[in-house]
Amino acid sequence: MTMVMKAKGKNEKRIKASEFKAKCLALMDEVHRSGEEIIVTKNGNPVVRVVSAAKIRKPWRLGENLGEMEILGDIVSPVDRVWALSPSKTKGRY
């Protein structure tokens, strides 16, 4: 018998570690297919979260979007306006 508890307001299930050990491969296939997360617990405390690799975001890398953006205008020259936190407005206090 599989005991699965829905967590509050989330798309995840909770399962005991002993049961996860017995059904590991089937549960991994289910997570991949459905996109639902499974929280594995020991003594009622969450220990591990099983998530589909398709849901994990890759970290952004410098140059990854090369050629996808275009700079319009001059972004180096100073701006001809006074900013709200300029020293002239705050009298040297930031």
C-alpha cells in the first residue's frame, strides 16, 4: 500500500524513505512524466525533494544571449539630468 499525502497548496507528494527505496525507479519515472515533486521523509521530517530535471533552470552564462540584443543610442556618456540622490540634492549625505 502506498501512502501519499498532498502538501498544502503545492504540486508535490510526500512519501516515506523506506517506500521510496522500494519503488525508486517507478517514482522517478512518474516525476519525470507528471512534473509533480515528491518529498521523501524520514520519521515524518522532509529529507529530499525529487524534481524532474526538465524543471531545473540552468544558470545564466555571460555571452549566452550574444547576438540577440541590440544597443540603441549612447550608453557610456553622462546623462544631462540631476538624479534624486545626487550630492547637490542631498548636501553630501547618501
